[in-house]
Amino acid sequence: MTDASVNVAAGETLLAVDGISLRFGGVTALNDVSFDIKRGEIRAIIGPNGAGKTSMLNVINGFYHPQRGAIRFRGQNLTRMNPGFAARNGIARTFQNVALFRGMTTLDNLMTGRALKMNRGLFWQLLRHGPAMDEEIEHRRVVEDIIDFLEIEAIRRVPVGRLPYGLQKRVELGRALAMEPELLLLDEPMTGMNLEEKEDMCRFILEVNGQFGTTIALIEHDMGVVMDLSNRVVVLDYGRKIADDVPAAVKQDAAVIAAYLGVAG
Amino acid sequence: MLEGDVADRDTFPKLLARNARRFGARPAFRHKDRGIWHSWSWAEVEREVRAYALGLSRLGLRRGDAFAILGNNRPKLYWSFAAAQWLGAVPVPLYADAIADEVGYVLAHAEARLAAVQDQEQVDKVISVSARVPRLGRLLYDEPRGLRDYDHTQLVSIDDVIADGRRALAEDPTLDAWLDAELAKGKGDDVCVILYTSGTTGRPKGVEIGSGRAIGAAVNSVAFDRLNERDEVLAYLPLAWAGDHYLTYAQSFVAGFCVSCPESPETVQENLREIGPTYYFGPPRVFETMLTATTVRIADASALKRALYRYFIGIARRYGERILNRERVPFWPRLQYAIGRLLVYEPLKNALGFSRVRVAYTAGEAIGPDLFSFYRSLGMNLKQFYGQTEAFILLTSQTDRDVRPDTVGPVIADVEVRISDDGEVLYKSASQFLGYLKDAERTAEAMTADGYVKTGDAGFFDAAGHLHIIDRAKDVGRLRNGALFAPKYIENKLKFFPNIREAVAFGDGQDFVTCFLNIDLTAVADWAERNGVTYGSYQELAGHDRVIELLAEHVRAVNRDLAAETATAAAQIRRFLVLHKELDADDGELTRTQKVRRRFIAERYAKLVDGLYGTSKTVDIATEVMFEDGRKGTISARVKIYDLASGEAPAELAAA
């Protein structure tokens, strides 16, 4: 990955956060955090528990509104992002605790990922005929490609509530991919997985990035995964950014070792 | 009938050409992709295979070259066989789950010229061993996913090879005649395929099968079961296994029936239901897994459904097989059976994908009589055959309505079977192999002085002329007191319990019998859930005291069975243990066809065997395991030994 990190880092900025501060009452979740995400890179956000990683993702996709700071997305300055704008403009995400429709099948969950791309009105959708049917077939084709890509053919018709956790995580990734995102935010995609599932997930993330050129920002606790996957790493600790560099450099950083790796290792 | 028609069809590509003329519009192959079943008619398959053969020859494949095929059941891999045979090259299929080292051995031994593989995983394996195969040219692949960043001077997709052949045909019409001439050059004594046997000892051997012989055998068996072009099969068995090559490839080319390939190995059960095959083969293990899954699901069903199931399965057990065999059954049970069909048997068969099955077979290992009878009692025409790769492959086969669970049926046409003085089954067959590739020594070892082939199995014929197989000839042993010890017989009895996935019995030259058990994760995990047993891993579950006690009950039941017969009474199990890991083909503990390699296991777990014949209650062991990518790791565990004599009335065992 080192060769890739060199040329990606020189590329164009897709999203930048600038001086973000986020408080909940007296608690400061994020304190003056700035970093950028280049187009086409895999960007990791790491840090100890409570460092503000998930808050950062929530700021990026507009779920939280920071008290200070700005977000620039595709060169457009936004003082506040909101989830609808984020979704319509190609930012998709998965959640730390899987957030799928548990009673619906894998296939239906993936189809909901296409909801924003359905153009026919409710009337036509209800009729499920003519142009609405053509549209659905087209969306189904995209979803089937994702099913094939993620190797989840066997669970196409299974309600996701019945699936083991590792597979639910995979389905959630699938739903995010169904949006054909430009920027994919992954919140701890590997938690609760065994070694084989982790390896599969790493492969999928690399393939999404390599094959479709999707930019990825991910939060992850497994250091091995972070070091293998990412082009650049941001390290947060108590809401502050303490390091921002390529994985090899972050690993050597004294502040990072003190805050995080030293404890973990 | 077919016979006259195939008399001059001595190669599979010639049969393909015949099928394209005779059943041109009928489906030959189906494959589910992206959620949709795609199909190809015989005429389309012939066109594809012609173009494919030409494409292969443009990549340098020549008459006599070996063409390796590695992957799961996919139409283009089956076509790879036919395309290679068209040119007189020899297809060499490999097991999809073989590790790189095994792949390297076979590719090097067969001197593969080209290879067609399924996907990135297989491409990686072949590339990792390519230094051992100097003659290997381009590597063909079916699924492009993940191969974008590979060196494409080495790789080419099967689609591109076919397209290249098609383009060449369009540009130069004389090539059509050249292809026809190549087809005509094929002869009945050509080697049509080399099947590597998984082998319980030593390196795999390349079994050379003759083209005319293979077709002759398939013609016989197709007539035997009246298979025709309207039959349907689902191809899910390993391509490299002789059984799949026989049942899927050879028989479909002879009979003209349609072969459906599942979407992925995980969707086989679902695809089985969608296709509804009329002709089916499953090793005993598959039937066992299905029955276990059914039993587990019934246990979770409502009280009414459980009661219905119990009642009507009882009826089926008593009368089902007699009705299937068209014996005389009184009116009232017949009526009950008919109601059972409506309410239980047909819905159950439908859920398993067996609604339309006309002929089904099982073989490879002895099947538990109860398991076998269960499916037959539902009205499914399940039969057993006995055969060998070297015989390609049938030697005996049960006929409709003359089926007994403990035999493998009478000898089939064009085969002669003899039992040697020490009980080994020997045969001569019109379809037997030509020899082992580059191994005259082991070919000679496999034959008797008077030209019979040794099977390595011990067996005998009963009064009705049906063959009984007891065990591997070399595995039948004796206890120190001289009592007979047939390990497989004991293991099969144990394995009939859904909670026991695998059993390995020891006792040859010992004072008493002991065994290793493997839990069946599906069944035991389900039991654990319902009984409030918590666990974090396979190892923890397998070592749980209550699980061991559960299995001890099964062992006691087997002992009661063994005690009932004088011949086996001395072979009751005295001590056993539950293994901390699943026996696995990747670790060499099972063959690729999932048979236990007893000797290997006894050596690998020598410490545990010593423990079984010692006095200690636990044994510590560290085991090296191999992952599919070839990396190694270690599992260590403390394994508990269960002594049936100490907890039980010892008098019972002493008396035996």
C-alpha cells in the first residue's frame, strides 16, 4: 500500500474538516479538529475509546452540528452538513451497531439503499408496473452485482435479524454500496468478527476502493487492519488530533504510542 | 434406443455433436448468476465448445497435452473438458479446495500445458506453484473479480478464449473443416481424462480413463436407470471426483440430460429446491446433514407439527419401504401412508429439493441403515452402488425394488467380481482404468497376477448375490484376545447419532476398543442453546462436561447394540474422548472426499491414543493446523477422557 499512499496523498481533496469543535453541554467531544480526505484514498480515524471518532463521522455526515468549524465537500463550503444533503451527494455510511431493517431480507435491505435513486413517484411505485417496473429491474441489477461482489447469494432471502453479526455487517456495507457513494464512512466495520470474516471484510474494502475508486473513511480498533488498509491515519485523543500521517509514521509517533498503542500493545 | 446410436461415438466431443443435432433446442447446461438462471441448449454448447477448442489450440494446446481444470461446478469448466477432448488433449480436474502444494504436485506430475481455473483464489494457487510447472502456458479464468491488478500477459479469461476462437472461425472458414477433422481424429482408446485419487496413503495417483471405455460404462448405466434427455441434475460434487465426472459429465453427454450449476457452494440447498432434479447423487454425509437439519427444525416446530411428524414418520418407517418395493400392504396402512404423503412426506421432500427425484444414489461410504431407510420410507427411490475411480466407476448397483440397506447390490453388466482368499474384493471391468500416469509400478501393484484389480475393500456375497462391504481390507483388525474389530462398523453406528459428526475407533492389537468423537456443531450447538449450555468456541463446546455426558449416552447405546451380537460383543467401547478440533481435510485428517485417515490420525494424536489406553483422566495436546491459504497455526487443549467402565456397572463389559 505504500506506493499508493504516495500518489493518493498528492491528489485532490474530496472533503476537509476545519477547526471542528463539538460540545454536549459541558463535555467537549471534539476540540478544534482539522484534517482532509483525498479523493480515492482510504483514511483511517483511530484513537482510544471516547476519543471522539464516531462523533467525527457524525459531524461529517451531518448528524451532529458542531459549534465551531466548517466542512468543505467537493470544494463547496458548508457551515453545517445535514444527513439528507450528505446522502444525496454521495456520502454513505455504516454504523458501529448495525442499523438494518431486521425484519426485512438482505435483498430488501439492499434495495432500500437505492431509494434515493428511484425517480418514479409513489403512485407508480405502488402500481409496480410500466416505467416503475423497468426502474426496479435496473436497481435490482445493481443490487445483484453487489450481492455477487460481497458473496452473499446464499442469504439473499433471509431476514437480516436471523443472520450472524459478521454477515449483518456485510449486508450493511452492501446497503451503503447500493447508494454508489463517492465517500464511504465505515464505523468499526470489523467489530465482533472472527479472523476469516475480518480478512473477507478487508478484501471487500480494498476492492471497493480499488475497483470502484470509492473514497473510504473508516474507524477501526484492530491496528493490524488499520496499518494494512489505510493510506493515511488521523489519531484522536480526548477530542484532539494528536497525529496525522501515513501508517508507518503514526506507528512511530511518541504521542500516539503514549495515548493508544502503548496501552493496547 | 441409444446403443446403436452411440456405437460409433467413442469420444465425448462426438457425443456433443450428436446431442447438438438430436436434442439441439433442449437445455444442456444451466447456471444461476446474479440471481437469474441462465441456460444453454446443446446446440449452443456445441458452438461454444467448438470456438473454445479453437481458442485453446491458438494458445498452444496440442493432442496429448494435459489441461488442468480447477474450480467449482460451473458450465465453462465443464465445457473446458469437452474443448480439450476435442483437440485430443487430456483434461485433469483438481479439487477446488486443494491447497497450493497439492495443486503444484498434480500440475507438475501431469505436466499441465494450460490450466482453466474458476477465480482469483485458484489463480493465486496456480501462480504460487508455477515455478514447479515449467511447461504451463497461459492461465485461463472464469470469474474476473479481483484480477484487475494481475499481470495479464499470464492470464486470459475463458470468455476471451472463446471469443478469439469465434473471431478466427469467422475470418477463416477453412478452420471449420479443421475442427471437424480434429474431432474425427479422436479415438476410443484415447485417454479422455486423468482423475487424481485423493488416496489414503502417499501421493495422489493419476488414474487414466479410456474414452471408449468411459462411454461404454455410461451407456450401460444410462440404460440401467432409463435416464433420458428430460432428466435434470444439479452439479454440486467436486469436479475432480470420479463420481461427478461419471454422473454429471459422462452420463449427461450420453443421455442428453441437463446439468444445472449452483450459484455458489453455499446456495446448493436452495438451488436444489429451485431445479428439482429427477436424478440425484449424494454421499451419505449429505443425507445425514439434511436429516440432522430436518430433525433440528422439527424440534423447534409447534407441538401440532411435531406430533404430525412423529406419527406419520412412524407410519412411513413401518410401511414406506414395503410400498416403494411394491410389496403387499393392507388397505388401512396404505391409506394412512397416502395421508402422510399429503401432509408430511411430500412437503418434506419439497423442502429438501427431492420432489421430482426418480432415481437417487448414495455411495462412497457405508450409509447407516436407519438413515438409508428414512429416505426410502418417504417414497424416494434411493439406492446404493459400489465402485472405484479405477473401475470408472460402478461395480455393483442396486436395482429398483430390490434394495437392502446393508448390501451394495449385485454386480452390473460388463463387470466380473471375485472375492480373494483373505476376503478382498477383486474385479475385472470393461471400463477399468488404463493405468496410473507415469507409475507402472503402482499400476502393477494394484493388479493380481491373473489380471484382476484390487479394491482394497473387504467384503462377501450373500445368497442372493448381493455384495456386502465390511470395511477397508487393511483396517479390519483383531483385539488382543482374538475378537474381531471392524472399526468402520463401530464408527458408522456412532455417526448415526446426529450429535456425532465423525468417529475414529481404535482397538487393533489392544485389550479393548476406544474412540475419538467429533461433535456435529449444528446439532450440538442447537442442543446447547435449548439446554442453557454457554460456550465461546468450538473447542469449549466440545470439551463441556454436559456435552461429553450427552455423547456418553450415545456410546452406551452403541455398546448395547454391539453387545446384542456375539461377533461384536467383545468390541464394545470402553473409553472415549471428544476431540478439541474438527477433523479436517486441510490438516490431512480426512481425504478430500471426507473419509477419515485412520492411520494418520492415530499418529498425529498418538498422545491421545496413549491416554485412552492409560489411566489418566485428561491429556494435554498441541495440534498444528493448516489454513486454506497454507499458513499454519497451533491449537492447544486439555482433552478429557471418559471411562464408561468406571461410571457404569463394570460387570456388563466384563461379561462381554
